[in-house]
Amino acid sequence: MSETARFDPAAPLRGRYEAPPDKSISHRAAILAAMSEGTCHINGYLDAGDTRSTLSAVQALGASVKLGLPGPRGEIEVKIGGIGLYGPSRRREPVSIDVGNAGTLLRILPGWLAGQRSGSFSLDGDESIKARPVDRIAIPLRKMGARVSIRDGRLTPLVVEGSPLDGVDHTLPIASAQVKSCLILAALLARRSTTIVEPGPSRDHTERMWRAAGAEIRVDKLASMPGRSHDPRRLVVQPASRLRCPRIDVSSDFSSAAFFIVAALLVPGSELRIRRVNLNSTRIGLLAILNRMGARIEVMEDPLARGEPVGDLIVRASALTGTLVGAVEVAAAIDELPLLALLGAFAAGETVLCGAKDLRNKESDRIAAAVRVIGGLGGAIEEREDGFVVQGGDGLDGGAISAGGDHRIAMLGAIAGVASRRGVEVEGIDTAAISYPNFCDDLARLNA
């Protein structure tokens, strides 16, 4: 039975806020730790539904997992005893992995499993996962020699049989951090080097983290393709013999912080300091979009940060102007794009999103869901095949919405509520715990 909560118009949001640990990095940290030799200490692992699925998955493959006490930001200390690059090959019986709602786990882990010397591994999940396409990883993995079977040519269950892999040259049709990461993991177990070309930058956490653990991954910028403003990138991945990863520190999640950035921009009188959030350039595309819209956001990067760049953001309530967001900006803002529909309802003029068809393949069809939510609350929004158009200026009246089983749509409805005139009732607010267990508590504290 899903939970329903009401979010009323908020007083100015003020004070300091620290987002929960980064979900994307947490997923990768658990997988990298399992692939490595020795024990890895993960400091600040996100303790949420999706990331718990990843811990269960590496346990099913033979890694040991020990959990510490939970912390105030939804974090938990984790120790993982790695099994090495070919550890899953030691599993004599077929392994069934329930990924729950974790699309990142579903699309990255098969890269490691495909290159095992033996073994059979089946991945499936909840009803949302059963509708999410996996042909985008199955096709390039088969090109490397992997034995992968999927339902109806595109859906789970995804079954991987360990087999020898060859290095290949592969160009991604669209920038996708998940597909790229899957192929990087497979390339580490291949018999020769693999080249991956992506049409524009996507999240680069995998390249950063695996290089730090000893993988040889070279990244080159290529000349721009016609019609594109972003330079494509070429990754050359060499086969690996071992990985070592004694410690990983997980920074705060920009995608979670984005909901509070938007709330502070839209609620009059707000001024919010967001502490030590991840500022990786492949993750903060929303900031460039907000800058064009006239948002008053001060960025204070920590010059002493190691690994992932981090810093503080000071966000002040702002009068916004509509903007056009095209395909070249999608990869760096993919999880935050539903918030653009909300921003557009409050911005002067027209806000347009195009080139974002991949949003239809998330936990829900996020184009349709964003249009349904904003339209249902009184916004003037029109759905397009690859995005939407919002006529803004008057904000939102309020009403009631359903999250539709999608954690980001649940949080979108809550932020719409605090910025609206009458408030919003969100059915399915409990789904926020998939990525952000303390979301409602944090929002209430800043509005106290």
C-alpha cells in the first residue's frame, strides 16, 4: 500500500543543507570493491533501496559485505571483501540477481559477468525494471563475443553466460554512462584493448574510479561532429590482471540536491547553502541551464578536494526566464530534466526540452510523467515525442498527483507543492526512499 503525503506552500527555505551520498558513485563503489582484491572500505555509502540491491548482488556473486552504523545523511559505512576480476566464475550454480528498481545495477553489472570464465547469471527486477530496455547493452556485449539472452529482443530477464571476450571498436549511438560503464567492465576482461567512442560527455565516475584502482583507461577528446556543440570522446581500455581499491569516499549527490536547489529558487525569500555537493562537470548540466534562466546561484568549489570535485552552492530565490534545452545538454542533466517542467511553469515565457527521448526509458516514462504532473497542477505544458514545451509565468495552483512508482516523480510533486499556491498531495511518496530515504524529513526541516 503506497503512502500519501501533503506538501503545503512553504515559508522561505533557509539554512544549510547537505544532500545524501551520491547514488551513482555508491553503485559503482560496491561493484568496484567486489571486482578488486582485498578489503575495500566505502565511506558514506548511500543506504537506500537501489543501493541495497547492489550490495545484495555482489554478495550473491561471492563478495563479503559488512555494514556499519547508519549516519544522519542516509549514509552507511560498508566493508566489502573483494573476489577479484574472475571471482564470479567460482559460482558453481546459476546465480539469480534481483536488481529491484536499480536500472544502474541492471545495465552496468552484466559487463563484468559477460567476461567470466564460466557461470550463468540472470538479472531481473520489479515491474518498472521489466519494462526497461536492455538491448542497448546486449548488442555491444554480443559484439565482443558475450553470450547474452533477453526477452523479446529487448527486455529482462537478462541472462549472461560467462565466455571469452574480444576487444572491439564501438561507437555509442547516444551518450550513456550506463552503457559506457558496462562496456568498460567487459573490456577489462577482454583479450585485447577496446575502444569506445561516445558522441558527447556522460558521467565519468567509472573512468575515474577504475583508473584509481589500477585499470588502464585512456580518454581522448575528438573533433566535433557536424551539428554538435560537444566534443565526442574516445576511451581506450586495456585488459586488466587485477584491481585494488582499499578505500572509496562517496560525495554528496547533486541529483538529490537538485530538488532543493529548485525549491530555493522558486519559494520567495529563500536562501540556502548546499554543502559539499559533487560538482563533477558531467553531472551538473542543470547549473548551466539555470544560469541561462537567471538563477542566482553562487558556486564555491573546494580546491583541496581529491577525486571527485566538490563544493558549496549558495542558492537564492530568483525571477526566471524560459530557455531551450537541446540534445547536447541531455546527458549531463538527465536525472534533473523533469524538474525543468516545474521550473518552466514559474519562468517568464516559454521553456522547451527537446532531444531527450531517453527519458522515456527511465523508472517511468519521465516525459509523460512530468507532463502529467505539471499539467495536473495547473501548468500549461505540451508533450512532445522527445520532450515538452511549457508556457510559464503564473506558477502552479496545486492539487493531487501520483508518483506512478517513480522516486524522482514523487519528489518532483513534493517540490511543486512547496512552491505552489494551494499545495500538492503526493500519492506514492514512499517511493522517494529508493534513492533518498530522508527526503521528507530534510524538506520539513528546512521549512520549519
